[in-house]
Amino acid sequence: MSEDVKLVDRAMSWLGAYGDADDLATARDTWKVFEANPPTATVFGAYDSGKSSLLRRLLVDADIPVPEWLTISARQETFEASAITYRDIILKDTPGVSPGSTDARGESHTATALEAIRTTDVLVVVVTSQLLTAERALVATALDLPWSEGALWFVISRFDEAGVDPDGDQDGYRQLAECKRRELAEQLQRTLGRDLKPRVFVASPDPYGVVGSDQDPDPTLWDPFRQWDGIEEIATQLASLHPAAVALRAAAAKRFWIGEVRDQLATLLAQEAEVDNVARTTSDLYARVDQLSARLNELRVSAHNDLNTAVGAVVDQAMTSSVLTEEGLKTRLTEALELWLERQGAELAALAQDMEHQLEQQVARPSWQGLKRLIEQLSVHLPTDDTTRDSEGINLGDYKKPLLELNKDLAKTTTDLKAIFETKSKGARQSAAESSAEKLSKAGKLFKSVDAATKIVPFALDLLDLTSQINNDAKEAKAKVQRRAEIDGQLEAIKDRAVAESYGAFQSECDKLSAVLNELKTSIDAVANSLDERREFSDSARAEAATLLQFR
């Protein structure tokens, strides 16, 4: 098995493990179609570089009809990649690229041209005598692949316009041509960082524009210029492609599949940037939830202390009062509890409302939309099983496919997290809405519904003679110290039970909010774990791709 074939198998294995399943299937179909074609030379360049003039000249000299779509113009006239049978090979024309173009047509032409050169045995890059100018970055993108010897050609076209008249000074013309060849090689070396060793031709397809835009010219019009116009050399090299077809096609397969790996890796890295954004979002959200949890715990402690103080003040007054009735004790306890309920219920409602506001802000952030985009990207075209061999018998090796499980985790945890935002916060919103200056908070309503006062009153009613005993014993405290202690103990018991039973209802509401926050933390942890798995997946993909992309 040749090195090229081994590399192709490795590239396809990588795509099976880390790439998109549908993209891989499409790539296979594209390659099958191309593989059935004769040797192919694809012409690529800016729209005004002279591509069409070169193709017309080659066809006319070979007595091959020029297609109607092949027009000669300085404008963008080619809209799609088109194939021409040229002797025993295929010449493929591409739309002229538009460097820096921001209009839809220019961008479409450039994308079509770059896509067309993915399936070719020989790439013919046509430039003017100014060499690589605005199109340098596009050409660098096209050439950033393992081009084998003989597979990359450059044609410096329209050279009769370079500044030296070839009819009057053929030696100067040839010297300028050699100078431009060296300049192009240096330019490519600087641009790509490696020597591609391209074949460089210098040509004048239509010297002095003697034919112009005529699609069916008389080839004898070019006879006076054939000695120096460079076309015969290009035609001769095209004729040599068929004998070299096997080697050229093997090299083309290597470039094609390496290009697929590079594109899929770029997609993964773009998703990795989204992962980092989402990770920051989840970390920030976790910190917010921690803050809310801390505030809730502080509220629990302060509410309990406040309740102790409120009920304790009433009981302390009862202990020291010389005139105390059962109704007075009941009224004071009820008022103290209702004031506490209203105050702490409002605090709890404010916390719930703040929680809702913060979560709604989080969902509206661009980074949260980034998480949704990431999940959409990872949700489509995923493999449905863990097979390691495809239908054509290409060994994919013992690769893990964590992408499917990762997607499931992300989708589930995100759905859960969003559901919490949409449902739990609605509960908080309802709680906040029910709160007003005239009403108790939802928490207060809950306490009101169980009527904290009736929880206390039965204890007072069980001690019908308690207040009278307090009044009598207060006058004779020294004589009835033991009895007063018993009464004080009963009052303390009333206080403790009032606090415990009233705080229990408040605690229940706090627990509901706490459960929401804990559920949020669990979901955030699940998302964070999934993001970590995604990073590991990307790191593995990058490490394995690095060995495939070492063609420099």
C-alpha cells in the first residue's frame, strides 16, 4: 500500500471519528464522481487575469469548438465551474475570484471557484504580470494543501502587456519573463512558508488583442506570435497529463481528503470557541446561584432571629406585667407574628424576584444564545451507532465517538436548565406579583392560611388561670418563687412552640427556593461536565489531525 493510500485511509478514519457524518458521505460521493473522470486540469484566477483567453486559445489551436458560455470579457462572465473535453483530458474553468468582494455575487463566485479546485489533478493558477496582488490570500488558501510535483502550474498571462514589446525586443521579453518567474517563486515562498516548486509558464494568449472577443477566430491570426507567445509549451504539458494519470490521481486523493480534514477541524475549533464562551457563561451563572443561595441562608438565619426577638418581647412583657389578660397575650402574640410574617415574607418575595430577574438576564445574554447554537451544531447529522467500519470496508480503527453522548448530555441539561428558567422563575414571578403594599407576601399568605395566631392561642387557652396567677404571684413573688418559675417555663414553652411552628412555614417556602437553586446547580454542573468532555474531544481531534496536516 502506497504512502498516499495510507494517508487517505487515515484521513477518512479521522473524519469518521471526529467529522460530520453527512459531510463525510457527501465527500465520498463527490470523490466517486471525480474518480470516474479523465485527468483534469482546473483553471483558477481573478476574473480579469486572462483565464478565458487562455482557454479559448488552447481550444481553437486544437480545433475544438469554443462553448458559448466561454466569453472573453474583463467582467465576471463565468458563474459556475464548467468542464471542457480537451483531447483526452478535461479542462475545468472556474468563476473568476473577487478578492475582498463583499457583494453576494462576488462571494459566490469565489466560493464556487475554491470548491471546484478541490477535485483536480492539476491546478492552473492564472495571474497577470503583476503576479499575486489582491488575490494573494485566496491563492494561499487554495495552495495550503500537499501539492505534489507536477500538480501545480502557474501561468503568467497577458505578458505582451508586461512592458517589453516582444516583437521589437525578444531577448528583453525573455529576460523579463525569467525575472517574473523568480519573483513569483519568492512571493510564494514568503506567502506559504515553503517551496511548492510549481511549473511556471509565461504566455500571451491573444497578443496585442488581435482577436478580441471573437469566440470563433481564425487561428492563423496568431501565427506571427507563436515563436514567443508560450501557448505551445502549455499545450504540450497538457498532453503529458494522461500518461501520468495514476500518480496524479493518487496525489489528488491525498489533497482532497486532507482538505476535508482541515475543513472539519476548522469547524471543530470554531465550536471550541463557542464552548469557551459557554463555559464562561455557566461559570458566571454558577457564581450567581451561589450568591442567591448565600442570601437565602442569610435570610433564614435573620428571619429566625427576628422571630425569636418578636415573640420573646411579647413573652418578656407577659413575665413582667402586673396586669395581663389572656386576650391581651393572644392579641400581642398575633400582632407580633403578623408583623414578622409581613416583613420576612416581603424579604423572601424580593429575593425570589431578584432571582427571576438575574436568570432572565442570563438567558438573554449572547453567550446563552451561543450555547443554543452549539447544541444545534452538535445535534445534526450525528452517528447513530458506534460502528468502527463503514459500508465500504474502510477500517476506521478503534475510535471512540463521544460526540453523540455529548450532544445528548448538552441537549438534556440545557433543556432542563431552560425549563427551570421558564417554569421556576414563573413561580417566582407569580410570587412577586402577589406581593403588594396591601397584602402579605406569598410566604405570608401561607402562614396566614394556617393562622399562626390559632397555633398560639390554644396554648394560652390551655392555661386559663395563667394570667391571673401571674398577677397574683407578681405581688407575692418572694413567697411563690417556685410557682413563678413554673409559669415562666410555661411561657417559654409557648414562645418556643410559637417560634418553631411559625418558622416552620417560612422554612418551607425557603426550601422551595433552595430546591430551585440546587436544581440549577445540578444542571450547570452537567453542562460544565459536558463542555469538559467536548474540550477533550476537540483536543483529541486536534492531536490526531496534526499528524495528517504535516505536509509543509
